[in-house]
Amino acid sequence: MSLYQRKDSSVYWIKITVNGRTIQESTGIADPLRAQEYHDRRKVELWEQNRLGVKPKHSWKEAVVRWLKETSDKASHRDDVSKLKWLDKYLGSMTLDQITPQVIADIKDARIKEATKSTANRYLALIRSILIRSRDDWEWCDKVPKVKLYKEPTGRVRFITPAQVKVLLGELPLHQRDIVLFALQTGLRQSNVMLLEWANINLATSHMWVLADESKNGDHISVPLSAQAMEVLQRQNGKHPVRVFTYNGKPIVTANTRAWRAALKRAGIENFRWHDLRHTWASWHRMSGTPTHELKQLGGWKSSAMVERYAHLASDHLSAAAARLDSVRL
């Protein structure tokens, strides 16, 4: 029987034989009339694929599974998984050919109601990447809808002064003070600080490194350690055999805690995220005269454009260049 119910299932299943090949699959439908309609459509699809060479239809879920498998080494793999879980309620029941411009527009509207344009763009870019790979690499579909991203504002640069940092440190719990100090001395991103292991540090040469699969830009980053950064490490040394930053003997997994937010409030520091410690580090470097090419290397940025956000904080070299015309009298 080509349409049937199994004893262990409340939905109907189909069994169709085409050119000697038998396909058995669940319809996902409990209603017998709708299940029959599904069976008839599926039978036509399989015939077209076999006789006319029509491409089989693939689902969004199939594309997601393959995408996650092929990109499992991405630094943002966990973030992709989280985004795809959110997207499942919009795309999870669709085949790739059912994802139309209107579907994308509905997702844009839903995401912008809950997040910023930058965050919404990360979701849209992920959809676009999966669809393009489905078309160009896997040849699972002939065309995909154009996914337009929101225009984002210029990169945010928020930093605080050394005086504000001193007040903040005084409000933080002891175990978080060294974490903040280390971030301000190295400019490392939160994950690279939280997950830092002793195996990636050479105390004898005052150097540490971020492995390529742990860095945002995908490159190995060598980080020279300042005297203050070394002092932090010396205070942490011996507390845990693997991880650097711990609390009560256990590795710390996140810095954006209630204690962190409460300390900011008591210190009178507003509109400041943990990532802004990296902006603060870069801003202090520029104001101290560190040139763009050196800051780019220290911060592990892929392009100089990212570093140019801090250029306005160091105009001394431009003043010196302008002064070269002082000798020209008109």
C-alpha cells in the first residue's frame, strides 16, 4: 500500500516505487485527505525527476544540516547554530524553492522588531550564504531570492578614561578586576580572554597567542604582554591547571554578568559594553601615538579600515606633516 500508517506513528507514510527504486518517507500529516494529496504530489515529483531530469527538491533543513557540517570549523559556528534555531520557525518547513523575496522580507521585519540593524544583518547574511551555496556549490536549486541587508551606521567607538577605569575596578569583585585589567592591556575579545589557557602563554618571553580557529579573523595572532598584563598572569598562576581566569576553582565562562553591570552602574559609566574595553584599549594606543599598522597587528584586525575608526584620536602626526610647509613663505 502506497499510503499507510505505522503502529508507532500518528502520521501517514508513503511508499512509492519509481524505476525500480522504492522511496519510503513520512508525510508528517495525520489527516488522511491531506496525506493523500501529499502522496500524489510527491509521486509526480519523483516521476519528473526520473523521466525528465528535474532536480529533486531539497528542504531548508537539509541545507542547514549540510551547512553546519561543512562549516563546523568556523569561529562563529556556535553563533550560526543559535541563529539557525531562531530562523527555524520561519524556514524549517520550507523547501528551498519556497523561500521567496516575501519570505525574506517577513524575516527582516520580525528580526528588526527584536534587535538592531547590525544583528538583523547577521541573520540575513547567514540565510544568503546558505542559499548561495545551495545554488552554486550543491546545485540544489536554480535560483535564490536576493537578500538585501540593512544599511548599518558607522562603527561604534565607545571608550572610557583611565580615571573611569580606576573607579570601575574599585567597584568590581576581585576575580573580575584582573579580567578587566588583562583585557585593557591586551585588547583581546571577550571569548579570547575567558577561554585563555596556560598552554597558549609563554611566561618566560612575555608572549601569548590566539590560535587561528579561536580568532575572529581566522589567523594566528601573536600577542606581546605588557608588564601589567604579566602581573595579572602571575596572580592567576597556579589557580587552575588549564584555564587562566577562574572563580572558586572553576573556569569563568562569561564576563557580561550581573556583577559587571552593577559595577558599571555604581561607577556612573553608561552605554558601555564589555567589548568596549577593546575600543578603550585601541583608543588609548592611538592617543599614545601607536601608528595604524602596528595597532592593526596588535589587535589582529584583517584590514586597516577597522583601525581607521580610531584615527581621529591621534592627529599629532598630521600636525607635524602640516608644519612641513612652514618653511614655504608666500
